[in-house]
Amino acid sequence: MRGVWLALVLTALALPARGQVGVPEQLFQVDFSNPSVSPAHWTLTLRMDGSGHFRSERGNGTNAGSQEVEAPIVDRDIQVSADFAARVFQTAQRKSLSTPQCESHLKVAFQGWKKLTLTEPGGAWSCEFNYSRDKEIQTLGESLVAVAGTILEGARLEMLLRHDRLGLDAEMEYLAEAVADGRMQQVEAIREILERLADDPGVMERVRKRARVLLTKAGIREQETGSRE
């Protein structure tokens, strides 16, 4: 009986902790929409450790990039660097205390609506903008769009690997240029497809080399000389 009583006490003590399951998780989300491009809408959700989810919806507009290959619909878990996620959350947390509105209302070219939402146990903050006067908000929006571009490019590479391996050469050249000038960021988000390309003897050596260089620059893979030592 004593053992049964002890088990009941321990179970009762554990109940309050279980009740905390409903406490909101710290999440950051950006919803992008622009009917003139494709994809016309996408959502990127991040946690503080860099894990997250990306979902896109096709539209009737032209490709958001300069590539002829349209990315398929994407709906998958993703991973960015913890450092990047930390910067996103720090910026959002700081702005949630001082920036009730993000939109500048300036007459500038339409870049797409970006709705930023930060959800924390203490509440939520959200703002939406095409272009923001706040440099940190504008830069944050641009960087998140660049991450989405990387994820969509990864989906294009997967499609080409299955259906048009010769097309990988031009696509990888475009990706390398976009990463170099900042149009695409967080190569970690497409690590899997780059590793497949880097190790696939069935694709052009130039494609494999570019994949290896991108992985190395992202800190995912050591330089070949170092890895052989």
C-alpha cells in the first residue's frame, strides 16, 4: 500500500508541469504576398533554435527570380542557423516594444506585403509593410525574403535533379551568384539537396563543385583538402 500511495503522490506532483503544455511557444512568422509574382504567397515560421517550416502557394504572376524554372509548391520543415534565428528574434522582440507600425506609406515600388508576427508566452506582436522607414525592420524583411528565395531555389534543384540534370548547371550558377550578392541567404536551409548534388557522380562536375563550395562557405562541409588530411 505504501508503494501505491507514493506513486499517487508523485503523479499528483507531476500534474502542474503537464498543465504547462498549453503555454504558447516562442515563434516568429513572416507571411509574404504579392499577386504579381510566383509564388504569390509563402509563409516562413521559425523557432529560436533555427528550426521551422516553409509553405508556398503558386500564383499567376511571373517567377520571383530570373529563372525560367518555376519552383513547385513547397510545404516542409526547414533549418536555418541558430545565429540567424537569434538575430530575427532579437530584432522582433526589440521592435515589439517600440514599433507599433512598420509601413512607411511612402510612394515606393511594390515589393510585396510582409507581415511579421512574434508570438511569446507574454503575448504577440505583429506588423505589416511593403516598405518600412525603420532600417532594421526593412533589413529583416529583405533577409527573410532572401531565405525564402533559397528554399524555393532548393526545390527547383530537386525538380531538375529528377527531370533535367543538364539544367542543373545554369541553375547552380544562378544560385552561386545570388548567394554571393545576398539575394539568397541561409544555404543551410537547402543542405540536403546540395549534399546530394555534391556527392552525385551522375551530374556535371561543375555542378558538384559549386555545391561543395556553397556547403563549405556555409560551414557545413570542410574544404576538400582539409577533409582528406
